[in-house]
Amino acid sequence: MRPRLQVALSFLSLACLALFTGCNGDSLASVSGVVTLDGHPVRGLEVNFEPVDAAPDRTTGTGYTQADGSYSLHYPGYKKGTPPGDYIVRISGGESLDDGTRVRVPAKYNAKSELTETVVPGKNKFDFDLTSK
């Protein structure tokens, strides 16, 4: 094989490898935890980590609580986790219980959130013990 062709093929191979492994610098940190309301897990709550800084390359990491109250964040593009940084945490939603009552998360945890967290590289675990009053 000619040297120029070998160099060109090597370069093309490296470019493809970089493309498929994601060389864009998106290093996502794992974020999970448990959400309870008045000491009880609630299924179907939406947990959003919104970046404090309004950088155009950052967006909200979102997760949903399971029956046991556990959640894990996902980032756009079906990626698990969210970039390290400072976040406002907003938890919203609720569910209808068997007795017909509806569980609602107070505004101080969503529209007027008082919750903040700092995500660091690696694994992060943030539990939220919410109260309805």
C-alpha cells in the first residue's frame, strides 16, 4: 500500500473513532437519589436539574421518580447523567392515590424552588425529603 494512502486511511480511521466516541467534551456525571414527600415515596414526580449559569451549551437534566421514589437523571440525546456544575433543582408533578386524593408538590420545590445542588464529576447521590406544608 502506498504511504500516502496509508496516512489518509489512518487519518480517516481516527476521525471516525473520535466521532463515534464523542470528542465534544461532554463528560456527564451520574446523578441519582430518592424523593419522598412527607416521608413517603411518590411515583411519577419530575426531577429537573436546571443549570444556574445560562451557558448556551448546557441544558436541564431530567429524571422521573419510580414507585420507590428513586430517580436518575438523563441528558438530551438519551444520555445518562448531567454535566458537573451548580443547579437549581425543581421537583414537580404528583399522582392520584387509590383513595382518589392527589399528591401535589408545593411550589417551594418547583416554580419557587429553594433547592440547589452542585454536581461533581463521577457519581452523585442527592436525596430530597419534601414536606407538603
